[in-house]
Amino acid sequence: MKKGTIAIVNLQNPREKVIGVIHEILSSGIVLRGIDVNSFQDWAAEVAKDATAQVICPTTMFFPMHRVIRCYEDEDMGHVPSFSTQFANRTGKPMKDMLL
């Protein structure tokens, strides 16, 4: 994976799943700008409404490698749309643009 890829990162201690755009992958960890997957639907709804005062906002985070279980690219799987596709369908905006 490279800078600018939208990815899902599974983490441990505590257990979390985050989606965002990769800023950097280092031997020490991953720098990602995104949100917790559990907040994804609420965030997409806010963006779709063009809410001026958003409650849920993407943040830039660093996750040390010892917490990373798995990191995979957000992509469509057959008939199952990716988070990016769901976001674009719901908001009319590319998810990547909202994360940069």
C-alpha cells in the first residue's frame, strides 16, 4: 500500500477498526487520517446533509505496529460495496476528498 490509499486498519489493545487514507507507513507504525468504523454511517449522514457544524470529524492518527493486526485496502467485493463506494453513493462526494 502507498500514501493516499483508503484502508481499513484492525487494531488490538484496545480492539478497534478504523477507516481512512494512509499518510505514511513506517516500521514503527501507520499514520492515517480517518474515523472509527463504528462512526462511519453517522459521519456519512452528516456529510450528506451538508451539516455546517459536524459532530464527527476525521482526525490524523498514529498507530504503533504492535497494535496493528491487519491493514487492507478498501475495495468493492463483488456485489458488496466498499466503504468508499457507500460514502460516494450516499453523499455524492468522494470519500478521499473528505479525508485530505
